[in-house]
Amino acid sequence: MDLKDLEAQYYTLDEFKFENGRILKDQVVEYTTFGKPQYDDEGHIINAILYFHGTTGDYGSIKRISKAVGSNLPFDPELFFFISLSTLGSPGSCSPSTSNLEADFPSYTILDMVNFNKVFIEEKFNIKHLKGVIGNSMGGFEAISWACNYPDSIDFLISLVSSYKVGGQNYVLSQLLYDIIESDPNFHDNPTDASLIRSLEIASKATYSFGLSRQFYMDQSNCEIKEAMDEFAHEDSKEDVYDAYYRCVASMNHDLTDIIDNITAKTMIIAIYEDQYFPPELDAIPMHTLIPGSKLTCFNSYLGHVGSSELDKIQEELEDFMKQFK
């Protein structure tokens, strides 16, 4: 199924309360849906699947799973109703930039991001129980957190190139991004200053070499790498600095170690051997051992972390997991 032409829709939450007690009123939610909803006798949608996007994604990032969406494929839109939104902190939905609060925006957590999605689907769609949640990369933080904090509200969890905690190399990268932004003298006083744009570009370059496989980078000439780095950094530098900053803080504090054993949903953990952000041996495999009965599937991808879009490579395994929910 072609998901390239999904259109954004908008809804306004009456209010949203953060973990720290702050309340924001009349906050926008950017989202999209597709598929056929099914209802119980009380009018609740019972076949909804909620998708969580990665760090720089939005509602349209659900196209990442498009190779597994279609008739007679694991994610059949005739059988499921899909919801994808730009999560809390992301442009388009309630965020420092969209709300115009910028530095006055409440500091938020991954659980706040989860709750933002939860309040939205309950208020907009009258959904009390999801068929399942799917999270890619940072979106996996949310999906796994949902399964830990609201274990009885979902039937299944799919973690796609993600982890139950940020540690090791990922923490280093998050701390580096944080330090680069914080160290800029214009961060607090003049967030539109050109020096801050340079800081965002430097922070982006620091993470550039982890998105794809090591072999991918080795196959490029140094000139090609330099050009790609500059282009990647230039695009990232267009982002609102507070959007990037608050999201970084939320992610670097992600750690579900103490509550991961709360998960009762059927769980599928998908990892990529060449993923430099979440190498299976450091993230997926340990998480698999911590979630009893979970299914672990790893595959190879020249694209590394970005290869999570290649779900056709594990179509048989994915269908075997999903058939129990059809």
C-alpha cells in the first residue's frame, strides 16, 4: 500500500497535564489515519494500531512500515485501523515551536509523550484499548514505555530498532548534543542567532555517522561523505532549537529497567545487525531476555538503523506474529 500521500489532520486537546504538574490548554495534535475501524457494542474502536515515529519524524513517518502494509500482508488496512501522530515535542503538534512557548515550554519525559498520545486517542476516537503499538527508534521508547505503564491497554507491542533504555554510546551522543546546545552563549539569550545555527549543525554532524551501516560509509568517497554531512547538518539546523533541546533531554533520560517486567502484551522485537544506534547484542537481545515470551527477529541491512523500512525482509516472521491478532 502506498502511504506517501497521507494527509495531516488536526485536533485540539482541551488541556494536557505534564508529569511535572504543568498544564497547557488548547494544544494542537497533528495526525493521520487509514484503515477500517471496527467497533464494539459500546461504540469503542477495537482494532486500532498506534504508530510512534522516530526522533525527527512526524505523523507521516508511518510510511516506514509501508512494505508490510496491504492486503494479505502483516498490517492489513482491511483488518486494522492505523493512527499516527506527530508526538509531543514535534513540530505540528504541541511543542516549543508550535505552541510559541519556546523556552517556557514544560520540560517533558518519554512518559509525557506516551500520555499525550493516550489522551488524544481517548478524546478524539473514544479508544479505551488498542490492538497494539508499534514504535520505531525513539518511537520505540514510547511504545515500550506504553507497554510498561499501561500493560492492560494493548494486545501487542512491536519494538523496531529501539531499546528499553538509553545508555552507553547513545547516552554519549545525547549528552554531546545537549552540551553543544547548552554551551552556546546565545542559547538562552538569543536563540535565533547565527552561532546557534552553527551549534545545531555541529551537533548534527556528531550523530551523522551512526544512521547508516559502517560499510555504507566506507563505500563512499571522503568528498561524498563531507557533502552528505554538510547537507544533513544544514537540514537539521533549520529545526527550532528548543524542539531539539527538549526532545534530547527526554530521550537521554529514557530508562525502563525497573518496570520492564510489567509488560504483559505479546511482544516482537525487531533489530538490525548493522544498526550502530541499537546493536542487537547491546539492546534488542538484552531486552528480549527481560520480556518473557517475546519474539526476537534480527536481519541484515546495508542501511543500518535506517533499514527499519525494509520490513519485506522479515515478512514471514512479521506475519507469523500478527496472524494471532487478525
